[in-house]
Amino acid sequence: MEFISQHPVLVVSLVKIAALLFIVMTALAYITWLERKVIAHIQSRRGPYYVGAHGLLQPLADGLKFMFKEDVTPPVSDRLVYTLAPILALSLALTAIALIPFGPPSVQVLGQPVFIVSNVDIGLLFLFAITSIGVYGVALAGWSSNSKYPLMGGLRSSAQMISYEVSLTISVVGVLLLAGTLNFNGIIESQRGYWLHFIPRWHLIPQIVGFLCYLTAAVAETNRIPFDLPEAETELVAGFHTEYSSFKFAMFFMAEYANMVTVSCLAAILFLGGWLSPFPDSWKWQLYLPGAGLLALGAYCAWDTAVNMKRIARLQLGVVTVLAVGGGLLCILIPGAPEVIQGPFWFTSKILAILFFYIWMRGTLPRFRYDQLMSFGWKLLLPVSLANLVVTALVIVWPLLVRHG
Amino acid sequence: MSLPFLVFFACALLAVVGAVRLILAREPIHSALALILLMISLAVLYLLLGAPFIAAVQILVYAGAIMVLFVFVIMVLNAGVEERTDFSKIAKYAGLPLAFFLLLWIAHWLAHAPAGSAIATGAGAPTVAFSTVELSEQLFRPYLFPFEATSILILIAILGALVLARKEE
Amino acid sequence: MSVPVSYYLVLSAVLFGLGVVAFVFKRNVITIFMAIELMLNAVNLAFVAFARAYNQLDGLVFVFFVIVVAAAEAAVGLAIVITLARNRESLNVERVNLLKF
Amino acid sequence: MLLLNHLWIILALPLAGAAINGLFGKRWPQSAVNSVAVGSVSLAFLAVAELVREFCRLAPSQIPFVGNYFTWMIAGPFRVDFSLQVDQLTVVMLLVVSFVGMLIHIYSTGYMAHEGGYYRFFSYLNLFMFFMLTLVMAANLIVMFVGWEGVGLCSYLLIGFWFLKKSAADAGKKAFIVTRIGDFGFTVGILLVFATFGSVTFGDIFEKASSMPAEGAAHAGVLTAICLLLFAGAIGKSAQLPLYVWLPDAMEGPTPVSALIHAATMVTAGVYMVARMHPLFSRAPVAMLVVAIVGAVTAFYSATIGLVQTDIKKVLAYSTVSQLGYMFLACGVGSYAAGIFHLMTHAFFKGLLFLAAGSVIHAMGGEQDMTKMGGLRAKIPVTYWTMLIATLAIAGIPGFAGFFSKDEILEAAQSGPHANLPLWLLGVAGAGLTSFYMFRLVFLTFFGAPRYDEHHVHVHESPRNMTVPLIILAFLSIFGGWFAAPRLVGGIDYFAKFLQPVFSAYAPPMAEPAVLISEPHGSPAMDLLHALVGWPVIVAVLGLLVAWWFYIKNTDAPKRLAQSLHALYTLLLNKYYVDEIYAALIVRPLLWISTNVLWHVVDERVIDGTVNGAAGVAREWGGQLRKLQSGNTRSYATWVVIGAVGFTVLLLVVLGMR
């Protein structure tokens, strides 16, 4: 007991981790739902529809299904590694999120910032460190399955990840040069302020090239279309997780989405000003934006419930309506709540935007060929990001050069 | 038993286990994994020593790049279980004992470090961490030349690797 | 109360010794490389520990360089391993004994 | 003052010539090599001329003029500068060396025209000039020694110029080794000089020496030792008894070499050195006496050998030895000026004789045996006349150069401060013999009936570039001695006067300077008469007549005489068996020792044994260590570990670094 009192950090952190895990997990689940929906609409389908209103309970169902399916482990596989791989993948993916600040550090409880699990001085470096280990999940999975397709998939993905990690990192360095720090909050703070009083000073604008490079590399890092060769169904059945089933497969699945979230968060932090609002502080009405949004959602749900829903679905959507309206009212009426909610609100909205962009790409773009992938990564992406870095460095150093001759 | 000690011994244990596994494992992959485990625990120790930057680099470069390379190569070559040939006599009767002797000697020597000497006094978490800024100052001012030299070294290594691994048609 | 530096040094020595043993007793070229990496790591730990002991950054700088060199060494070494495996269909150093009188 | 401030130019010119010819001459046409060689030496001569002009402008206080160029070596108190100096003596030597050298270069372009290794020859010749000039211009003993050894080297190279001919190669080696014996003395002498005076620079030495008392015969001391040691060097270099044996053999070299090195310049280095060191010699009467005796004896002795030689060049060689003897005699009796004077005139007429002999040999197609010549007078007139003049000069016939110098020497020996009657007698006898064998040479060569096959040998006069030098030298052989002419009529010896400041500068108080004015005999006419009918002249004429009687009047007389005095004749013919004696006494024992002790024991057993033993041990160890090279990487690793542990133990336990 006294041990705990000695180390409040631990307690608070544990609480925060638990909360974050819960939120993220659900979020992941519903991101899958979102993806399916969006793609369905892109392809003019309806997508999940029957499990709950608008298929809202679909993720739940999937989760249960994964739980209760038989967990097949190929007898020829290397058991230890075979089981280790998915754990590694998911745990690392989730660990990375622990470094993300979802809101300003100023919001504190027990002297500990609420919206960030660990505010590391060199957070970015750590993030990259963790993601860089993420490769093992895939590689080991491919190797330990001890079968051809997974091996190929594992090789491919590890090669691909190594290759694109380089340009990913380099494309970020430009931002670092501008921000002058590796700390996320620092980076975000460095984007505070406005050009011409209304254009936010996000690194997106000076680092547009870097941003594009980053997005591309990120997509490749997360093995998503158009870079999803490791699990290219047409070529490799399902790539590295061909042999995996039930919950282990689910873990890979979640890991992938967790990674998506991570890179989106990173993009938001580095280029889009993190939890900063795009509008000048002077515009007070933005404080009520989150609440208003929720209320609007509630209103829509109410109308939908009233008009389209039948029997049970009515109940379900009704619950959603109540939650939305209640949440909205809380966000507006509780004193101080609007300020507190600002950061997370903007941050999540930015993340959602980027995720939507991901899904959108998946819906539209075809898949690369492997050699194309490699040559693109090494011969186009890397040089461009390098050039971006060099130019940025020059621009930053130029005044010094001029001053000191 | 305060936290730093707890962390230290945990990591130390992990590291030693990793090293031993590296030796005993017959699958190269297992050895690699053991080594990765060791490296990560070392990274934590670096954190404990207040060198977060080095810790990050340790994971990023060692675990994240070098070991990935190892694993990758192992997979490419599909390196199977290593066959046990008999030890070379010298290794068995001279190398092993000597190595352990060396080990014990140094350990003993360090463990009985004269009290008050720099290495006997406490270090790590409570004291302030090395600032990354100062480190970079060091790296780019007094150690600039070696730094550049290493960059050249890396370049040459890349070229060498290309030349060596190229399939000769 | 924090951990004495000498503890770290002992650990480093132990790891180094194990690295040596691995280096001497492993047969797989790749594993032997890993043994080398292990030794380097042990040395790094010692470096950092000393840096802490004397509160000097140079130790860290050296670690930095060691890591860089290790990276280069790994790249070249693994390239060699690949060619080796390609030419001799074996990773066993026992089989690689052309360098003989 | 250009050259006085840049004395090194005079040295640089021939050195450059040697370098250029030696490096590039091989591919060049003869004309190019000629122009480089002759050009460099001619320029050197012009430089000397300019130097003399500037020298004459100097105030007496500035003489000797020393030019110090760089510090060569410093070892504690031992300091050697590369410094050159100019005084009257140097000037004389420079003029002689550079002028005669130039003439001989020109002559060689004709004489060597058909020889292989043309560029090599001229490269050596230029190199010789360089060293000779260094020798005469040196301002300290070490630099002088450099020149001294350098000329020795060039002499060796040139004697063995036709190194494919064994006799030539051997002669070269002989010259080198024999002179080395003398040089050993010279070296020790230099060391002793430094030990005594703490310096090797002439100026310092003489300053210190002049403050030392002269060492009488009773208490011969360090000065005597020094002088004797240095004189040993001179003996070797100038082919005096007992080390003269190399010079006759040196005739194996090309004739121009004999003329330049073994008549005009190098062999006179000894005389020059003695004259240069006169302040020491003047204070060591014993040494002086030795010098004089060696000189006189050599003069007579080698003249006797010259009587019976049939090889034209051998005769000249022995006559050279004997003339050098005269020079030393002069130095020995304290009349250095006379010695140098004779050195100069000798350079002229002996150089001329050799060149003329060369011309004869050239004409005869390589024949050197006088018994196979004869009657060449009409066929090669220029050679004949020039050679005749030279003969008259060396024989000391009044009016010719040799007369004045030799007369001075003999007079100094007869009535000089260190007069010594036995030596004078030897000298006079030598003069007679000289005159005899020289005219014998001339008569055998140019008079009487041809004794060669006229169908095979097509006698022809030499080309212009050979005859012109002959003529010039002939001119000098006549008038080269007339500086001293006034002395005969009680006037001034301008040559001696010119050199007087040098020899009187450090002269010991007791000994008055060298003879300037002969003691009056009354009227100049009487003096002249007295000089003209002096013993030297008489014996010279006698020699001439005897030679005429033997070789023109009744030509079978020599044989009869040879039979009647058979023992003596063979003795002379075999040069007193000196070479054989040396061989028996010195060479064979040396050879035996070096073969049986140094070679078979020391070299084969000890040295080779050591080396091979070391190699064998290394091989053995290697054979053992080789087994470590198992090709097994892990065993290598093990060794590394063992090494590491060893070092740790060393650090922790042995050195106790804790």
C-alpha cells in the first residue's frame, strides 16, 4: 500500500492505461464497422446492416465469433513463436498509442495529465522505436507458420516495412527541424498561432511534401491497400496470417487497425496541429461545437428511429439517440466541460478524417506489384523525402548563414 | 526494495535469460528472439540510467533494424536447426573455463569496488536524465568528425553489402 | 536510493562473458554474428554505466558510435553470410574452413 | 665579384655535366655528349679565369678568401662546413687543373670517338673534374678528403673503363686498394689533426700550429706524427715508394685518362696537399726529411726502371713517378714553390707526352710496344714535334719549362735552407736517367727504320681535335716555365713571388721563406752561365748523347749491354720484382687469411651459421604454429578469448590495476 502511495505515477498511469485500452478497443471495433460501411457505400452497397440498426452490433458479433471459434495451431509450426507473434503485434501496436497525447497536458488530475499516458521527452523517437519492432509480429508469424504462403508474406511484409520505415522517419524529420523537439506536446505547441490571423500554423503547410510522403509511407507501414501485399489474397491467400485462426487472427486484425490509428494520430500531431483547434481562440462559439455535433447526431438518430426503424432496432437506435443527446447536453451544460473537451474533440475529428482518407483509398486504388512497390519506395519516396528534408534544413539554417557570413 | 532495484533486477534477469537462451537455442530464430529480448531489457536499463535517447536508439536501431535484418536473413536462407558437431578441444578445455574465469574475475572485482568510488555510488533514476540536447551538442561539436566518419562508414557498408550480396550472373 | 553503477558493470561483464561463450560455441554463422552483437551490447551497457558514474556524456556518444558501427558490421556481415550460404549451401562455420594452411 | 661570392659555380658546372651525361647521354649522339662534357669543362675554365681576374682585385688582407656554403655536420665540438677557399696556391692549381682538363676533354673527343660507352667515359671525366676542383678549393680537411676520395673513385672507374678486359679491371682494383692503404694514413692523420687542433679548417689549424714550436729531430712530437700520416696519404695518391706500384698498371686505362689523372692532376694531389699543409710540415723537420728522402729515392729508383721498359706508356708512367719524386723532394727541402712550379710544368709536358703517346698509339692502331715502332717522324709530324718539345722540357734542356722548375728544385736541394747533398746527388742522377730514357723513347719511336708491318698498319696523323691540344700544350711546355727565367740572371722568380704570401704566412720564425733570389755569383751573365752549365744541364745533355749513341748510332749496343749486364737488366725489366715481393709478403698471406679464416670460418660458420640457424628456428616454430591455422573460425575465436583473458590477468594481477 505504502509502495503505491510512494509512486502515484504508477497508480494514475495504470488507471489511464485501463481506460485507454477500453476506449481504443471499442474504437478499433467500430473503425472496422466504419470501414465496411464506407467501402460498401463507395461500391454502392449497404454493408453490414442486419446485426443491430445499421449493423451497429456487427463488431460485437465478430468479436464473439472470434472468441468462440476453434484455435487451430498447425502441428508443424514453431509453437512458441507462433503464439508469440500475434501477441507481439497487438501489444506493440497498443503500446504505441500510450505515447499519444489526446489533449493538452494542462488538464490534470492528481498532478498527472489526463489525456496522455506517458509524456516522454523524446516521445516521437520512442514511438518509432516501438513501431519498428512491430515488424516482428508479421515476420515471425510468417516464419513460424512453417508453410509457404505465410513465409512469403512474412518476407514481403518485413522487407516492405523496413524499406518504408526509412522514408517514413525521414519525412518526419522535416517537422522535427521546424518544431525543434521530439516531445509531442512540444511539437503541437510549436504549431500554435495563425498566419493572417486565421490560417493555423500547422506544419502541414510548409511540410506539404513531407506530409504526402508520410501518408504514403504510413499506408505502406500498415500494410494497407494499395500496399497490402503481405496479405494479398490473390497471390498469397492471406499472407502471413494464412494459418492463423480465431482469436490470434483477431489480434492481428486489431493490431492492423491499431497501427492505422497510431499513424493517423502521428499524422495529426505532426502535421495537423494535434489537439489544437483550427479556429482562432477568439471564436468562442467553437467551445460548443462538440456538444452541438452530438446533439445533431442525436437529432438525426431520433428522426431515423422514428421513421425507418422497426421493433428491436428502434430500441437500439433509441439508446444511441439518448447517449448522443445526453452526451451533447453534458458537454454544453457542465461548467468547464467545453474547454476540457476541446482538445480531444479536435484530435479525434482529425484522426477520423485521416482514417476516412485511408478507407477511401482502399476503396478506390488498385494494388501495386511487388517490384513496383520496392522501386517506388526506394527510388521515388526516399529521394523525395530526403530532398524535402534537405530543403527544410537549408531554409531553417539560411538566416544563420546569412547572419554569420 | 525500491522501484529502481526492482526494475534493475527484473531487466538484468531478462537480459541474462536472453543471453543464455541465445546460447542454448538451436533454432537461429529463437536465438534472435532471445537477443531481442536482451536488447529491449537493456533499453529499459538505459532508461533507468537516465539515458532515454540511447534507450530509444537502442531499440530503434538494434532491435528495430539490425535484428530485423538478422531475422530477415534467417528467413531468406531458411536456416534450419544447427547441427551439433563436437566442440573443438581448445574451445572446450581452454576457452570455456577461461571465459568464465574472466567473467568471475571482473564481476568479483567490480562487486568489491572501493566504497565511495564513482562506480560504487548510486546512479540512475533519481538523478536527472542526460538531456538529448546536450548529447547532440557533444555529437555535433567535439565529435563532429567521428560522426561524419561514421556516416561515410555506413555508406561504404551499404555499398559493400550490395556488392557482396549481388547475384553474380 | 538508486542502483549502484557497479551492479550494471557486473551485469555487463556477465553478458559479455556469455557473448564470448556464444561466440566460441555456436556453429551457425548468423548466431555467431548475434554473439558479436551481444558483446557489443554488453560493452554499451558498461559505457552508459560509466557515463552515469562520471556524469559525462562522452560515454553515450561512444555508445552511439558503437551502435552505428554495429549496424554497418551487421549489413556487411549478413551480406557475406548470404553469399556464403549461396556458395557452400551451409551456414556451419565448421564447413567454412578454406582459410587453412 | 660574381664568382668569388659563388665559388660553388666552378664545382657545379662539371658536376652538372657528369649528371646530364650519365643520366641521358646513353641515347644521345656523340656530338651532344661532346658539347655537354667539353662545354661544361670549358665553362668551368672560363669561370676560373673570371675568378682569377676577381682574385687579383682582392686586398692581401682578404686572402685566403673563404666561402662558407652550408654546415655539413655537427657532432659536439666536431663541426664541418662545406666551405671553399681561394688563395694563390688554389689559383695555380685551379688554372692547371681546369685548363689541362679542358684540353684533355677536347683531345678525348677525338681519341675515344670509336669507343663504346662514350657517354660513360665523359660522365666519369666530368665527375673527376668536379672532385679534383673540390680537392683544390677545399677550405678544410674533410671537404678536401671528399675530393681526395672522389678522384680516387673516378681513377678507379676510368682505369677499369674497359672493364671487360680483366687486366684493366684488376688494374683499377689495384689502384683503388693500394691508394686506400695511403688513405688510411690520411684519415688517421685528419683525426689526429682534429684531436690536436680541435678543428679541421685550414685557417684554424694553421693559426694554432703557428703558435706551436717547431719540433726538432730530437723531440719529434704530434706534428711529426700528423705530417707523416698525411704524407702516407700523399704517398698512396702520388705513387711514391713504396706504394707506386699501382700507377704503371693504371696505364690500362684510356690514354687521355693517363694524361689527365695519372700525370697532370690527381697524382699531384699529394704534392698539393703537402704544400697546403706546409705550416705543419715546416715545423716537423723529421717529416720534412722523410718527404725529401722518399721523393729523391723515388725519383732515382723509378727512373732506373724507366730505362728498360718497352711499353711507351709504361715508360711515361715511371717517369711520372720519378717526376713526382722531384716534387716531393722540393717540398722536403722546404721549397714548396719549386714543388708547385714543377707540378705545373710537369702537368704541361707530361700531359703533352701522354697525349702525344696516345696520338702515336692511335696512329699505330693500338700498338704500344716501342720495339714495334720506329721511323714515324715523317708520318706524324705534329705528334713528333710536340713530343720532342715535351721530351726536351722534361729532360731539363735549358729554355724549356722543365728546365726552370727542375733546376729550382735541385738548387733548393743543393743550397736551400734544408739542403741535403745525398738527395741532391740522387736528384741529379735521376735527371740524367730521365733525359736518357725519354730520348730513348723518342728515338725508338720516331727515328730509325720502321719495325712494323707497313701493309697492316696504316699510320695516319690524328684528327684536328687531337693535334690542337698537343700544340697548345707544346707551347706551354716551352714558355710555361719562363716566369722563373729572370731568376737565372739574378732577377725575381715571379712564380715563387706569386705564391710567396701563401708559404710565408705561417712560416716558422727560424726558416726563412722559400728561395726568391739565388745567392749572387757576381754579375747576371755569370749567374746565367752558372745556371746553364749547372750539373742538371750537364747530366741531361749526357743522357741525350748516350741515348743517341745507343739507339741511333749503333742500334745493337743495347742488346749487348743487356747480355753483359744480364742480371741487372732483368732486374730492371721486372721492376725489381717489387710486385712479386708485395705479392709474396702481403697479398698472399692476406688472401690466405681471408680465405681460410674470414671466409671459411667467420663467414661460413659464424655468420651464415647464425643466419641459417635463425631461419631454421623460425621455420621450425612456423611449422608448429601453422597447426593453429586450422581454418576453424571458432578455434580462432578461442585464441582471441585466451588472449583477452591473458591481458585482463596481466592488468589486474600482474600490474595490479584495480
